Amino acid sequence: MLKCNKQGQTGETISWVIATLVIIGILIIFLYISSTMAVAKKISIGDLITGLSHNSLVLTEKTAIAHQLAGNKNKEVIDKIILDYDKANK
């Protein structure tokens, strides 16, 4: 009785191995294509900074400079002026 099941198990194992190899092959192909496209378009991970983080950095620098110029007085007023200016320029 066990001899009949061995052939079925072998066939099923082979089909799973082939399916796994096909999936891995497809993943490798997609990775190769995406890396080739990134090189062609000259995209690097460092270039993937969103505009939001850039605006936040600029806002932080503006705020720090304004606080230094004002001698750290009226921080709330300075923050409000900078935020209103940024909203108006978007």
C-alpha cells in the first residue's frame, strides 16, 4: 500500500520544487529589471527624499535662524509668522 503513495508523493514534491524555482526566477527577473531601470534613470536611494521632509528641514532651519536673530524672544510669534509664510508660498 505504501508503494503506490510514494509515486504520488514524488510527483507532488517535484511539482512544488519546480513551482518554487519558477517563483524565485520571476523575482530575480523583476529585481534585475528594476535595478536596470534605476541605473538608466540614475535613481539612488539618497534621491528618494519626499518634498515633505525637505519642507520640514527648511522650516526647521528658518525657525532656528529666526530664534537666533530674535535672541530667543517671542518664539510663538516667530513660529506663527514662518508657518503663515510657508502656507502662503505653497
